[in-house]
Amino acid sequence: VEETYIMIKPDGVQRGLVGEIISRFEKKGFKLTGLKLFECPKELAEEHYKDLQSKSFFPNLISYITSGPVVCMAWEGVGVVESARKLIGATNPLNAMPGTIRGDLAVQTGRNVVHGSDSPENGIREIALWFKEGELCKWAPTIDPWLNEIN
Ligand code: GTP
Ligand code: MG
């Protein structure tokens, strides 16, 4: 099954949006397999966003992500990577559709409250980067048959 790394960025934590954001993924029906509040070291932020190293906004992005605690999450489910990106909405919150997290809760690209992996490969890479072995729970929600016809 597919997995994705979702992270509530420091602005989401500071603004008291943690419950609201987790709730959207829970209500959708995906399975939470990892969750922690974490102060991200600079080196980890740089590794996570290494593909954006050459961008002019990179230093600002790193100081943003390391400016306060983040909430790290791993979510599992069929099609979870693409679906989570849709729930999150466009990178620029002004272009994000109402009903999405960024569309409802943010106004600026540099303060867009949440991260989601952009491919199944990056989902695996990022979960391995942010979580240690033993921090992830492989559990079987009892509601599963009400969410998925085939288990
Ligand atoms: P993530 O889920 O955080 O990876 O966002 P994304 O996949 O929608 O966008 P992308 O990976 O291209 O950029 C990563 C993050 O860098 C964005 O979410 C923004 O926080 C930040 N970012 C991207 N473009 C800009 C920009 O033009 N200016 C600023 N200040 N930040 C940017
Ligand atoms: Mg991205």
C-alpha cells in the first residue's frame, strides 16, 4: 500500500491548526501510521527540500521550516499520495481551491501550512528521513471494511 509524508509546518502549529489539519486526513479515511511534534534541525530541512537548493527562496524556506515545531505524519492508503496533494491544494494558497487545506487556511506560498510528498517514491524517502524505526505503527483499523471493499 502507498504511503505519504505529511507535515504541518511551523505556521500551522503556531496558528493552532494541528487538530483541523489532522482531522481532514482522518475524516477522508486514510490510515495514520506515524505522528510526532518535532523541532527540525537545519540539516534535515535542507535534505528534505534538496531538490529546491538552487531556488532563490531556499534560504527563506529553510528558516521557515526550522522556525518552530512541526508535526510529522505518515499516512497510508490506496492512492494516498495524489489524494493528499488534492486535499492540501495548490502551492500558492491564493490559487488553492476552497475546500482544500491551503485554500481554506492560508494566504501565502511562504506560509502555506502543510507539506505533502509529491510521488510514492518521495513518500517512502521522506518517511524514512523523518521517522526512526519503531516510531511507525502498522495497525489495522477496525473500520477498514467500511472504507475499503477489498482489504
Ligand atoms: P511542499 O508540499 O511543501 O513540498 O509544497 P509543494 O510541493 O506544493 O511546492 P514545492 O515542493 O514546489 O515547494 C516547497 C515549498 O517551498 C512550498 O510549499 C513553499 O513553502 C516553498 N516555496 C515554493 N515556491 C516558493 C516561492 O516562490 N517563494 C517562497 N517564499 N516559498 C516558496
Ligand atoms: Mg513539494
